[in-house]
Amino acid sequence: MGLAEAIILAVLAASTPLLLAASGELVVERAGVLNLGVEGMMIVGAACGFAGAWLSGSIIIGALCGIIAGVLMSLIFAMMTLGLAVNQVATGLALTILGIGLSGLIGAGFVGEKIVPAPQLQLPVLSDLPFIGRILFGQDAFVYLSLALIAGIWWFIYRTRWGLVLRAVGDNPASAHALGYPVLTIRTFAVLFGGACAGLGGAYLPLAYTPFFIPGMTAGRGWIAVALVVFASWLPGRLVAGAYLFGAVTILQLHAQGAGFGIPSQLMSSLPYLATIVVLVVISRARGTARSAAPASLGLVFVPDH
């Protein structure tokens, strides 16, 4: 395997959890809800996903456990922000703190254990093609699922009636409510979908990326996923490019350390997060583009008058 092929394969693997989590968050924010608890949902999904796979011996069951964990965590967020109209930012931060502590409790008995990671696709002839064989036809199911998911989200948002309703709810919930649409119900389903994606993104880490669980293994990926949605201007197509860009930054800093560049390893490890900050600063300066793309009611509490 050549160096370029190895780097591309590593970038695809590193980008997949970001793309899964960010896809769900994009739908959540399109509905006008800002969930900063993605990191907490991902780490709980990682702990439950590994526990489920280790106890059952099935990667599929582990993935389902991660999805269920993410949904349950997002249900707490939905009850607080949509049911009780609590501030979304404060609730999201609290959810992250809860998730970090809860994942440590759930995963305490599984630290040091290992599982067989998710198998990679092997197609006769196609997977053996030089260079592109393993890249296109030799990935695990999570990689293909993440791309199918973003394609499905694009189709739903821009090609279906309910996708139009979702965007209307995110832009002007009062008008959508006046037209008879159940704003809070739509937002609740969007939040639960986002939780499922975050839980699956977290579960990917111990099920395919590394075949073991360690506390805090999401390492800030949830925060990067939230930033990716802003980076992509709430557009599914740009989200794919952004996820692979940030995945590339993560992998290239590891290769730079291995190559022996005279740069402190701590600085190299901080590159993905520095890139996140730079991207947010650049986007905030392009105020016209960013504001026009953002859902008009993002983060605002809506209480319908019955």
C-alpha cells in the first residue's frame, strides 16, 4: 500500500464520525434548534455501542445500542428545551457534562477489553484495483452509510414537502404554527434524529475506528461536528467537504509527528481545534453569507399560544 493510499484511507476513517454526527446536527439546526450536547451524546453512544458489541458479539447490535443511547440523551434535551422552554445553549452544555460522566460510568467495566472491528467490504476484482480499489470498494459499512445518510438528508430537505416544512419551522416557527403545523413535534423528531446520528457517530469510534473503549475517546469531535454545520453554511453538500477537510487535518498532523518535524506534539494535536476556530472566525467575518444561510430562528425558544 502506498503512502498516499494509506493517508486517504485514514482520512476517510477519521472523517466518518464527524460526518455522521454533523449530519444529524444539520437537521436539528435546520429545525431552529441549537444542540451543543453533541459531544455528550457521542461519548455515551461510544460507551453503549462498545458495551453492546462486547456483550453480544455483534457490531450491528453495538451500533443499535449507540443509536438508542444517542436518542435517549437527545430526548432529555428535547424535554428540557422544547417541553419546558429552557435555554438551549445551557441545556446543551449540561448534556455534554452529563454525557461525559455517564459514559465513564457505563464504560468503566469495559476499559481494556477488545472486540473484532467492523469488517471492510471486499468485492471480487473491484477491491483489488490499484489505488482506488480499497478506497472506493474496501471501506466498512459506516463509511458508506454516512454518505448515504447525507444524500438522504439532501433529498429530504430540498425535494420533499416535509423538508420544506422543516425549513419553515427553523425560519419562522410562528408562521408555521399559524398554518397548522405542529412546530414542537417537528422539532422533537429533528432532535431525536440528531441524537441517533450523534450516537452512531460515537459508536463508530470503538466499533470500527479503534476496537476498544477508553474514557473521553471522542476527544472533542462533537464540538467539531457543531462547528462543521456552521462551516457548511447549513448545506449538506458542503458538510461532506468540511468533514473530510477536518479529517485530513487530523490525520496529517499525525503523519507530521511521525515524520519527525521539529514542532511540539501538543501543538500538532491542537491543529484540528485551531482549524475549527479559524473557520468560525472566517465565517463570522463574512456576515452577509453566514446570516443569510442560517435558519432565522436558530436557538430561539418557541412557545405556541393555544
